[in-house]
Amino acid sequence: MTVTVITLLKRREGMSVEDFRAYYESRHRVIGEKVLAGYATRYVRRFLSPMDGTDLPFDHDVVMEIDFPDAA
């Protein structure tokens, strides 16, 4: 049975959306792909933008989804 882990991530205070996305793609994603290689069957990230255009402190910036073949 596939296990899906969903994580909501928020950028550091004071970091722009553009800087966060660039950092995520150039560093965080690369580390994640190395660590997950051989374990995860799917790794997807979905960058979020506020629907009303207002960036509030509690809004998340990315949803990370990782599928594993089983709980082990």
C-alpha cells in the first residue's frame, strides 16, 4: 500500500517568494532527491500563491508530496 507524506513549507521571514523558490529548486530539492533516491516512488512540489494576492504570515509557500511504496 502506497504511503503519501504531505508537508507544508513556509519561507523564512523577510525572504522574497522569488528567492525562496530559487533556493528550494537549487538546494532543498537537490538534497531531497538524493536522500529519497531508492526509497520514494514520487516527489512533487507545488508552489502556492495567495488567491487574493495578499501574502500573510501564516500562508504556506509550497506543498511537498512524497510517495513511498509502503510504511517500511
